[in-house]
Amino acid sequence: MFEVFIVAKWLLVFAALAVVGAPLAAVVFRQFPRRGAAFAIPAALLPTVLLVFWLGQATFGSLTVFASLAVVVLASGLAVYRGVEPDWRGVAGSYVVFALGFLFLTTFRAYNAGITPVGGEQFLHFGLVKSLLRASALPPEDFWFAGEPLRYYYGTQMQVAMMAMLTDTPARYAFNLGIPAFYAMLVVAAYGLVGTVTSLRDRSYRLGGTFGVFFVAVAGALTTFVRLVFGALPIDLAVEYGQPAFGFIASRFFMGDDGIDTMDGAMRAAIGEMGHLEPWGWWFTRYVVPGTLQEFPLYSFIKSDLHGHALANGYILVAAALALAYYLTPAEHRLRRLGLVYGGIGLIAGVFGFMNTWSLPSAVGLAWLAMAAADAHPATLLPGELGERLHYDPGPTGDAPLARRLGAEIWRVVLAGVFAALVGVLGVALASPFLVFGNVPTNDGIGFLPPRTGLAPFLVIYGGIMALFAGFVVYRSWPEVKGLPSWASLAGAVGLLAIGAVLVHVVDFAVFAVVGPIILGMWWLVRTDRVGFEAVLVVAGVGLLLSFEVIHARVAPYSLPRWNTTLKVAVQGWTLAAAGAGGITALVLSEAWDVLASESPTDSDSPESAPTDDAGPHTHADTTTATDGGSRTRSTLATLGVAVLAIAVVLTSTPFVALAFADEVKAPYDDGAPATIDGVGTHERWKASQMDAIHWLDDREGRPVIVEPVDTPVPDDPEGIYVEYDWITPAATLTGLPTVLGWDHQVNYRGGEAYLHRMEQVDDIYTGTWANATSALREHDVQYIYVGPRANELYGGDIRQFHHHDGISVAFENDQVTIYEVNHDELAGTDDEWPAEGSARWNGTDANATVAV
């Protein structure tokens, strides 16, 4: 009952945020149906988060959070005072969508609540939340590298800490409610964005919103469906042709396992496990393209880290909504367009700077596409004569030579890119306490032309939505293509095949052979008003999926150059492309329904009957009257054909969510474990003695420094990465107290040399000379020494008898853990100050001495 009360409290706070944000959303999204009601919660949260970040540089805590929110409340009240009227019915409906998404993932987390150190970074992120809740200013001290500020973008964890403060929720529950909160924001943003896109084209808002939610927040990659199909084939056939679907997981996870020493054996094992319903596991879904990790939103939320690259995607869709608002704004409203780009998308770019820096370029890209795609020329953002001089006009479209029209289009795109770059500059400035003046992880800059993706593995992941996009381009382009002379159509087809052959066989860029025509086709359609903003979303998403074929961040692991880049970028690409897929599916199914509902075939030779966009300058006039029944029949068949394709993509995207939830909910249910949102409860169940010690530490005031043993292996190359996901440094992680050294993520943040130096100091404290030990204790101002099962396993009989030394006393003790308190005023400093062998203190019989367990 207590946990139900906590969940209700979070829902109540988000309802209040929706009320606060509704007037602000109505101001920003005034052209939208429902006046942007779906974006009410992020409209309240985003400025609050930025204010907390800036004020937190001086002082951080509950007062900072409530003061920042009060500023946003005042701004919202001012909007109402000035006559802004939100669509409160739309706000209520959107809040229901948010609440359903929140409860959906909360239910899932209730069956998988444990904050586990295994296989992911929940330990890292929970430690960050705890550390932030203890912090008096930002950035917090690094709980895995005592004495130094954090080197990690912490905006996601800061928002969970904010919600914990607003709702007075302990971190053990707030962690598992923060994840559904971000999921719910993704759900409601997808609903509002795609619903708006379809509504602007005279189609159902609810239908568009529903398909937007499905593709963005529920659907999975085609991978699961493809692997199950191969699993149904004879095993020899599956092994022969299943390399694109199973090759990476076979080599990474099955080679060498249980004596398997051949690729054939590894493939058979992989197909046996991942190609059938019963042993299937969701974890392996992101391992398809060698050397990459490619996730989609639902996978990331099931994994349940507080990773910024996973949880920032709801804000990515808010940025896309701002881009849509710009796209709809007429040229004469220059100040409004400036406000949308720099005040809106720029603000989100600033939040991304310290929440998930990998998303900042995506915000810039959305601004770029919006300015390039809108009817208003980018030059009109500048006032007076300067804007006119930069506005290159090729003349009337029908009369201007093709070269002039192409030149004008290229100039529009280039100029939009220049203006969009300023969004990036603004974002960096807003996040400058972290990005410029703070401590960012070490990196080696940007690399180009990394190992590229094979076409077959790419299609195993994205083949479904790419087929939908290709079919949509053909469907919308067909009336224009059909009007071309036969020789022109043939020449175009031959040219495309020749270019594709060169890309595949000569320059090893097969993925571009598929996505390039989709991007170019969608852009042509949107710039000629044959489609709407759904195409811009597709260009943005597919463009991100193409980006890491060309460019990557040079960060660890250096032996896998695209590893981190694909992990952080692919999920953003899916989010935007999936929003486009939701809009396309809603539109084509609506058109198919019109065809089926009519008493006679469609009266138009065009695939679409040209709805008018009443909310902005764009119209979609592609009406060509059919001249005979044959063309009407062909148009009907085309409409139904692309609708069937959309349904097929929906069906093949569904197996992942069905299997993943059945698998994750069934296992704890079979074990008889109760449903809970308590992330620490499972540790109390299995590691009770250690948790008693950790809770004792958690009750200490302030941020006393502790030391725990570190036994994570370090590779021969200290600049590489080797993460052993295990019960390592649990005291620092579960309390947020800084420890001398924690997990080897610090290799990536600070370099291998700094990490190895501290590792030696930790070893000195537990087993080295007393002079070295006291030097390390003093350098890091250690107040508590944690001696538990890990220390005894690691050091064995060599572990120091701390109670023999002046200045060290037992502060806590149970059957598995002893915690020593260090009094630096009494701390001895040389080996000569050890007690005499055989004395009472040496034997542990001194009244103030206790032998460590």
C-alpha cells in the first residue's frame, strides 16, 4: 500500500506540472490542434531543469528545485494573465496518455525492480542519484573518484533527484519511477507530435498519435522476427543463410562457450537459443552489426539504466515539435520563428549539453531541417536588406532552369545549416558550466569513415521501416513518375541501379544505396508539398542512422571505434524515424479506409486527395483527375498495397515487446517474488549483512570519504575499457558517498594512468606499508574503511589488521562487515609505530580493538 501511495504521489505531481506547463505549451504551439496540450509536462520541466542546473552551480537541493519551479509557475501565470487559453480538455486527454505510459512501465519495473550491478550501468546511475541527493552544489563530487568533480553528463540523474525532492521519495523508489516517467514523456510526446502531423493533413489526431506511440515506444526492430523465422527453418539452412542475423552474437557470446570452437558450432548454438520462443532473451537483440550496439527505445527502457541517450528521446520529440512549429510559421512572423529555433530548440540543446551531449547535434539537425524545409526562406530570419540579399530566388518554378532551381535549393540548405549551427553554439553556452568550464570525460575528438555496416545486417534491424519508407516514396511519387516520358523513366532506373552498384561493390557503402534514395526522395516530396512533416521526421531519423557510417566519436573502446557512437546515436535515429513511420502508417491506412468505404474506386489518379493544411502555409496539391477506370484501379491497388505493407511492418515489429514482457514478468512471478518498485529490496534479501553496513553508512551526514577494495581487471591497454559488472564498491554506489576509487569507468573519464595510481593507493591501504597507507588515507581524507567479503576474498590473509593502529577504531561490525573510522588527528604515520608483536593490542585483546572479519 505504501508503494501505491508513492506512485499516486508521482502521478499527482506530474498532473500539477501539466497544469503549469499547459499555458506555456499553448504559447509555443499555438498553431497546433489542441494547442500543444501533449507537450504541457515537458514545457514545465525543461525550463525548470535548466534553471536548476544553473542555480545549482552555487547551491543545490530542495530549495533550488522549488525556487526554479516557482519561476516557471510565475511565467505560466503571466501567460494566463495575458489571455492565453490552453485546451484543457486536450491537456486532460494527453495526461491520460502520459499516465498510461507511466503505469505501463511501472508495472514492468515492479517485476524487475532490483538495481543490479550485472550487465548494465544501473549501479553507476543509482550512485549518481544518491550522490546528487547529497550534493550541496553542482557538479557533485564523483562518488567513484573522491575529491574530484564528476566527469559525466548528469542531467538525467539530476532530474530523477529533482522528482525525488518534489515528491519526497527515497532514491530506492525514485530510481524505478524515474524510468517510467521518462518513458511516459516519450509516449505523450510521440502521441502529440504524430497526432499533430496527421491532424494537419485532415486525418485523425488519435489514429496518428496511437501509431506514433506504437512505432516510437512499443515497436521493436525487425531483428526478433527475422531470427524467429530462421529458427523455424532446417538448422543447416539457417546456418548457411543466417549469418547477418546471428553472426555477431555467435562470435561474441557463443564462440568458446561450452567447448564450442568453430563458427559453425557457434551459429548452431546461437540459432538454437535466439531463434525459438522458449530460450529467447531480449538482451541479445541489439547485437546484430559487428562492432556496434544498436538499440531502439523500448529495448533501452527494458534495460532500465538511467542512460541519457535512452531517456532523452522524449525531449528529442519535443525538439521535433518545435521544428514543426517553425515549419508551419509564415515568413512574416520572423521574431516568432527566431524564438522557436533559438528560444525553444536552443533551450533543449542546452539541456542536452549536460543530460546527453550526444543529443545536442540532433537538436541542431532538427533546427537545420526545419529551416531548410519550411516555406519561409532561411534568409528571412535576418532583417531588412541583409535578408533580401541572401535570399536567392531562381524565379518562377515552372520557368527557371533546373540548374538554377538546384542551386537555389542547395543555397537554402547551406544557409539553414549556418543558422542551425548557432543553435549548437547556444546549446553549448547554456550547458557551459559542464561542457566548457566543467569536467568532461577524456576523448580524442572526431573520427571519419569508420568500418561500415553490411547491407544484410542493416536490413535485419531496419528492413521493416525502410521498406515502409521506400514504399511511401514510390507511392507519393508515382503520379509524377508516370507523367515522365518512357525514356526518362528508363534512364532514371538505370542510373539508380548503376549508382547503387558502385556504392555496394566499389566504395563499400551499401547502406547508402538503400537509405540515400529514401532521404533524397522524402526531401523532394516535402519540398514540393507532396507530403508533410512526416517526411522531415524520416529524413532526420534515417540521416542519423546514416551518420555513424561516416563519422564517429573517438572514445573507448578504441578497438571498436563505433561501439559508443552507435549506442548513443542509433536510438535517436529510431525515435525520429519511428515517429515518421507512425505518421505514414496513419495516413496510408486512412486513405485505404476511404477507398474501401467508398462505393466506387477513388476519383483521383493521385494516391492522396490533397487535404489542405489549415494551420500553416503548406498545402499538398497533387490532385490529377483520373481519365479512365484503369488508372483509378491502379491507384486503388497502390493505396491498398502500401496499406498492406504498413500493416506488415506493424506485425513484424510486435514480437519483441510481446516476448520481452512475457520473459521478464514471468521469471520473477515463477520465483514467487512480490511485485515492488523498491530497487534495493532484493539486496536486502540476499545480502542482508552487507546492506545493514551500507545503511549505516547511508545514515552518515554530509559526504564523508570511504574506501573499498577495487578488484576490477584492467586491460593491457589502460586507455581501453574493461568493465566487470559485479558487486564492486557497493557501499559508495548505494549511498552516494565518495570512495577513493570505484568502477573502471574512470579509465574512460580520467585516463588509465590516474585510475591505476588510485588502484595502487587502495591496495596500499589494505595491504601495503603503513607509511603508504597513511599517506593515501590523508591524501583523500578517508573517514571510513569498509572491510567486507570482497576485501577478504581479494586480500585474504594479507589484509591489514586495522585495529592495531592508532587513529583507527571500529565504527560498525556484524558477521560479514567491519567499518573502521579514521581519526586523522591520532593517525600514526610510520611502520615503526606498529604495536609490539605479542602485545595485547597485537593479539586483538585490547578493549578498544576488534579483529576485522
